[in-house]
Amino acid sequence: MKHLSGLDSTFLHLETPEMPMHVGSLNVLDLPEGYEGDFYEDAKAYLLSRIHLADVFTRKLALMPFDLSNPVWVDDEDIDIDYHVRHVTLPSPGTNRQLQQYVARLHSTLLDRSRPLWEFFIIDGLKSGQIGLYTKVHHAGIDGQAGVEVGKAIFDTEPTGRVVKPPRTRPHRNEYQLGMAELAGAALRNTAQQYVKLFKMAPALAKAIGGLAKPVESADGKSVSAMPKKFSLFAPRTSLNVSITNQRTFAGRTISLAETKHIAKHFGVSLNDVVMATVAGAMRHFLADNNELPDKPLVAGVPVSLREAGDTTANNQASVILVSLATDIKDPIERMRAINTSSSSSKSMMSRFKAVVMDDFPMFGAPWLMSGLASMIGRSGLVNLLPPTANVAISNVAGAPFPMYFAGALVTCYYPVSIASHGMALNITVQSYNGRMDYGLIACRRAVPDLTELGDYLLAEHRLLMELTQTLPGDAKTAGAAGKAAAAKTAAPPPPVAEVVKARPAAVKVEAPKPAPKPAAKKAAAKKAPAPKAPAKKVAARKASPVAAKAAAQPAAKKAAAKKAVAKKVAPAGRARKTTSAA
């Protein structure tokens, strides 16, 4: 047996019928060309041959007596694959919207805690001829990054698949029901270990909390506060921050990963900043449509991973930071830079606590109390009165950068389906996959009935940010001196293509080049050609000289006499004619 950590078990204790705590994904599959088999049966056989590669598929819960402590994971020695893998056919016409609505309905139901906490649905009937694959796994077993590792176990990188060794034969231990004394003893031992761990970490935790009051040195050498700027404990109240029902609505949208990276690089921010700026712009328009946009900026609850590199354990190792979405700023680029500042400040503060953030903590006697409080707060409407800490949950998960295959079918998309909760009726999770950024929007249908409009605003905001990369200079700070020079050159954006075309001169007829003139012809042309004009400066100098002024003042008669005197000195006519003929 293996005890759930304090963080893992929290997802169990806070779960209610209105607030299921499982996560999932929606994939659309392209069947192999010429495929004529039964894909549902093939998918079951495919999964049965590899579910032993991930613990989340083969373990189930054993609850403690009276929920006095966290439950434990035990191996399920009799997995019913027909229960866990199910077949659904969409009604005609089988549109993409119908697929997403059915996924929302499936996501609203609780998982059976007496079995391993996962279900797969093979969905056909799409008018495109493709197959839908919807998966859901309880959050008590995995977080976002662990989910990526589980995906690697069930997906292949080639359509032919890989050879998977069958599981080793193990003796049956009959752990379907553990004894009361065994469970109670395990609970006491685990609780004691948790208190010892908490006691050892207390000095480091106190030091980290005390460090918030001390100033830290910024990049420019100045001392600044360790607390985030404009830190506020509460977010403004919106129509999203209410108690929710078990009804769900879902929408998936796709944005180019390359374009998102281009925006981030152009403006000198992170990829996650662009994601949050895209969501912030969409929510600003969405709330403004109904005159609900608050004067204060919306706040996002953003999960951050605490997982060490290479750690593939199927559990939760994450915390949450609060990031301002700067929805009070109209300009989209200024808004994105404000998000970058808020995100950097919150991450900096989290980095000081990362080493002492506990994902396992003592909860002896607390599980039943947490479950009761969660149900009471949600159903009493108390959430509608309390000030929210965050308005929306936004998560960005890095997925596979290459195409994947499931039972020989190509996975074309990877829309995450996450958790809507009391007080935050909307969750937006993004997963990158094979050059895509797939946005999965899940919400309480009563709180956000027009979720598809918000999805359309996401696409519009992304297009706007892409257009601004063509018209606004980039962030020269990220490119050094060369970047500053380039930014200076592009300070005035070039005219649009249409204007450039209009400014072009009319077409000019191109004539064949004329042969070079002969020497005699050159001299004749030089004689006929007018004398080149002197530069303006030289002409002005001649006009201003005393000699030129005196000559200009001579009477006309004196000029005529001077010409006759010059004529007498001219050479004899025969000599002159000879000179002329030579010319």
C-alpha cells in the first residue's frame, strides 16, 4: 500500500457532486487509410496490453475508517476493461460542437471510487469520419505534468506502435479489502511521519516567510521589496465567482505554437505571458459585452510545478501563484507587459518558497471535516458573498512536440479538460502538441452559458497580437545593441502593401540600347551639346566678383569695340578653315 500525500488527498476530500475533481483530455483521431476494423475493440486490446506501464491505471483507493486519515493506494488485481473503456456514438449529423457538448456531459459525472479512478470513451459518428477519444483521470492521482508522462505510456510515436513487454506475473495478495486494524495502524504511522517532516521543515519555512520583509536586489542593483508590486489579497467580484452546479460546458480552440512563440520573442516576454495576455484580452471583451468588466484588474490562479527534472511520479507536485491579468489596461501590449511584470514578481516570490512548499502534511481527523465544509460552502451560497481570491484558473502544460498515435490512429489534437470549482466557474488550460496550442475551456453551464463566444474572442485576441508584431517595433532589450539598431530602423512601420503598390510609377517602355557613337560623331555631339552649367555656388561667386561687376557696368558701345578688337587678332582665314575641317 502507498499513502496519498496531503495534497493528493485534498482533491478527494474537496470533491462534491457539483465539483468533480478529475481532469481529462479530448483527442480527435485520424484512422489509418483503408481501415475497416472495429476501432472500439482494437482500442480495448491496445490499452489492455499497456495499462501496466502507468500506476494510475492499476491502483485503487482503500479508505480509512471514518475518514480519520488519508486513504492509501492498493493494486487492483481484477481490472474490468469493458467498464473502463466505453463506446459512444454521436447522433446525426455528428458535428464538432456535438462532440464538445457530449464531452462536457461526460465530464460532469463522478468516477467510481471502488475502482481505479479512470475512464476512456471511444466516440464515433462524427461526420468527418474521425474518432473522438475522451479520457478522464482523478486529480488525486496525477497533476498536469504527470499526465503528460501517462500520455507517453498510452501513445506511440509511430503508427505501427512499439513492442510492449507484458507485465510480470505476481501472486495475488487479496488486497481488495484491508483489515480495520491494518488500516488504522498504517494511518497512525503515516501521520507520525508527516509531523516529523513538518517539524524538520519549520526553521526553513520560518526563514522563507521572514525573508519577505527583507528587500532583495533587482537586476539594476537597486533594493526592492520581495513582495509583488500592487499585491492585493482579493480579486474583484464577477459573474464567474459563484457557486457552481454539476452542469458543464466545454469549448476547444487551437492557436499556432509558432505564432505564439513569435509574439513572445518579438515583445520580449515569455510564452506563458502571451497565453495569459490572450486570455486577458478575450475576457476583457467577453465581460465588457455584458457591462460586467470591473474597474480593478482580474486575477488568475496559475498552477506552477514543483517537480524536479526527470521526476515522473504519478502524483501532484504543484502550487498556485496569483497573477494580475491587467484587464484595466486598454492597450494590449501594455497589458501584456503588465502581466509579465506581475508574473515575474509572483514567480520570484514562489522560488523563495519552493524548497519549503509541502505537498504532504498531516491531516489526521481532517478528511471528514473538509468534505463536510466543501459541501456546505458550495450549497449554502456562501461563495457568492465571500470576496474571491482569483477570478479564473489558467494553466499552461508543455506537451509532446511531435505527432502521436493511439492504436494506429493519428492524434490530431490534444484539448485539455480540467476542473471548474466553487468560486471559479471557469478554467482555461492550454496544452502544446505538435506545433499547436490547444485551449480547453471548461465552465459551469449556468454561470457561463455562452462559453463558445469566449473561445472566439481568444482567437480574435491572438490575431490582434500577431498583427501588432507587424506594425510595432520589438523589444530591443532582448537583442542588445543590434536589437536597438533594428528597433530604431523599424520605429516608423512600412506602409501597407496596398499603399506600396499605389505608389509605384507607371510602366516605362524599355528601348533597346543604341550602339556606341564613333569618335567623329562624339565630337559633333559634343559641339552641338550646350555647355554645362556651372554649379550654383560658382555662378554666385562670379556674380559677386569685382571683375564681373565692372564688366557688367560697361556701356554697350565699349562692349562692341572690344569685340572688334578681338576680331582683328583672329588668325588668317585659311588657317581657320583648316582647323574647322579637322573638327
